[in-house]
Amino acid sequence: MIGDQEREHKRSILLSIFEGGAYTGFFLISQGFFLTSLALYFRLSELALSIVFAIPSAVQLLQLFTPFVIDKVRSRKKIVIFSSICSRLPWAILLALVLMKFRTPSLFILLFAASQVALTFAGNAWNSWIKDLVPDETRGRYFGIRNLFSGTITILLTYVYSQALDGFPAPYNHAAIITLALIFGSVSILLLSRQYEPPHKFFGALAGLGACLKDERFRKFLLFTFVWNSCVYFSAPYFSLYQIEFLKLPYTRIGFYAIIIGVVSIPAYYFWGILTDRFGAKTITYMGIATVAVLPGLWVFMAPSNMYRLLLVDALIAGVGWAAINLALYSLAFEVAGFNSAAYFSLFYASTSLGSMAGSVAGGMLGKVLINSNFRIFGCEFEGIKFIFLLAFFMRLSVLYLLGKVEPVRYFKPRMVLGTVLTVVGRRLATLPRDSAQYLSRRLLRRKERKNSKR
């Protein structure tokens, strides 16, 4: 009986990894330049674009209600599947609107928000489900492999979707990628329905939320996530906007750099997953934020004369840094969360929601003022949008102070981890000539023996 249950766990974990790839195929169209291109097709303004980018995190405020839903339904699997189905339906309506060439901005925002609201209820229930399904000691590696597979799908579909955007005339290019995304979304739901849901001890929702708010360690984590998401969403929509409107890059070229990010992130996810299990999520989160903090500063110097070189550097750094954050920040939430994971995660996502809304509104209002202006620094002229990038650079660096206040179960100083990794790599490189010489001498000896045997 125990053996059957263990096999069911392993099968479900494997299915969950493949489901992550299928979900990525659907989720991809609500991210980055795919979302920007569709929003521009529906004639959204800069402020409206900022609001749209904030919606996925803003609606996470509804996570406060998901513990009550989980207590009522008593099945996280049913909640995830039902919410996933509801999240795909608005995109089917958007597909019809695109084919009918109906381009009302308010209707696009409404349907996109409806899809994200449905995904919100699926997210918290799925987190609680996975927390029971995947053992603590292998969770970092699980997310590393899952993200690695999802990253592979991201690379392939970024190429396919960007080719479709440039290869077909509007609106059929948008219709093509929405259709493909809905197919992947349907496969995701099918794989979710085949997974096992372990037994779960349910707590009262109000009591669970109250206990979480009394947890001082968790309150520090909530403050960090609020500020971090404010900093990210302050400038989030302007990177793709700058590529499309200012640099006039074709979608295939934008997709090329997105593919590079995906290629770099694949080994990075596996590498960061191993380090997360060994050194803890806070350490890796710190290293990831320190890495991606430099990116907005890089965009301050972006221009048509150097954009190809800087975009390549940006893609390489982003692939490494965001892989660490996407993996470790999520694992850090698991480390800090206590017994009632649904309540903890509802507050975590609510903090994310409030932070993204604050950052998006601030960035959107500032962008409305600066988007068509210019300013000079040390005799050099810059577009107004680059002032947003400059502010984002300093804002991201400042978050490291708040991360230092978070108290997880395990923590090693980043310089200690970096020193350990460099020591291991150095030892491997030092022994490489010796190992190569030994391998070569063995091959020569075997060849000599074969010649002697032929005589």
C-alpha cells in the first residue's frame, strides 16, 4: 500500500513537471513583448499598458479569500482545475474579437483581468497542493527541473510566436499565437486532472490568517516582497515598449534575445536549484537580485548604435539572474511559511499584489510625463524613458537591505557560497590537465596493445 502511494507521488511529480511546460505555452502570451504587441494592437496608452502589466500581480490581492474557498471546497485539485478552465475562456473570447477586428481597449483590459483573476484562485491552491506532494528536502531541485523544462518550452515557443507575429499580417498573427496558447492551456488542464492530491489537514481560514500576521519573521518577508515587486513593476512595461517604439526592433529580433535568455536560464535553473537545496533560498535570492539590479542601468546607455551588443549582454545577465529569483524567491516563501501554507501564501500574494500596483501606478504616471521628453546628464542627451530605467536601477539595489532582514531557516552569506563554488570549479580546472594526460596515456597504451596483439 505504501509502495503504491509512493509510486503515485512520483508519477504525479513527473506529470507536474510536464504540466509546467504546457502551462508555460499558455502563460507566455500574457508576458513581455507578446502582451505588449497585443496591447498595442488594441490601442492601449502608456498608462493603460502599465496597468495591464500590473494586473497579474494586482489581482493576487484576491488570494486573501482563497483560504476560505479551500476550507469550503475541501479539494485543492478541484479548485485548480475549475479556475484553470475559467482562466482560458476569456482568451477564447479575445481570439474571436481579434478575428472580428474589434479593438476596444477597455474590453481587452476587462477580459485580460478576468483571466488573471481566475488564475489567482488556482495559484494558492496549487501551492498548498505541491507543498504536500513534493518533500521539503527535494523541493528546490523539483522547481529547478520544472523550470528547466518550462524554460525549454519558452525557447521553442518564443521562436514560434515571434515568427508568427512577423510572418502573418495583423490581426491573424495575434490570432495564431492565441490559438496555440489555448491548445497548450488545454493540455495543462488535462495533466492536472491526472495528478494525485495528498491528504491535507484543513485549518480555519480566519485563524490561519491571524496566526500568519502574528509571525514576525513572515511580516519581514511580506515587507520585502511588497517593496521588491514595487521596484520591478515600476519599470516592467518600458523595456518591451522601448524595443518596439524607440529602437524599432522587429518581433523576430526581440524574440531572438528572449530565446537567448531562455537558453541561458535552462542550465541556470538546474544550477540554482542545487545551490538552493544546499545553501537555502535567501542566499540565492540575494545573488539573483544583485545580478538583475544592474540591468536597468544598462538600458540607460541603450541606443541604435550599440543596441545589439547591449541587448546581448542584457539577455545573458537576465538569463542567469532571473532564473535565480524565479526559483529561489518562490522557495523562500516555502521556507518562511509555517504550518498553514494556504494562509501564508494568500498573504504572500496579497503583498505581491499591493507592491505591483503601487509600482505600476507610480511608473505609469511618471511615464506619462517623461515618455515624450528628453534630459541631459554630463552633456549627453537621453530620452525621458531612460530616467525611469535609472530610477529602477537604484530601487532594485535598495531592496537588498530589506532582504537582509528576512529570517529563513537556513542562510549562508553569498560571498561564502560564491567562494565555495569558485573553489570547486578551480579544483576541477586544476585537475583537468592531469586527468586529460591520464586519459590520453591510457588511450595510447590501449592502441599499442592492439598493435602488439595483431602481430
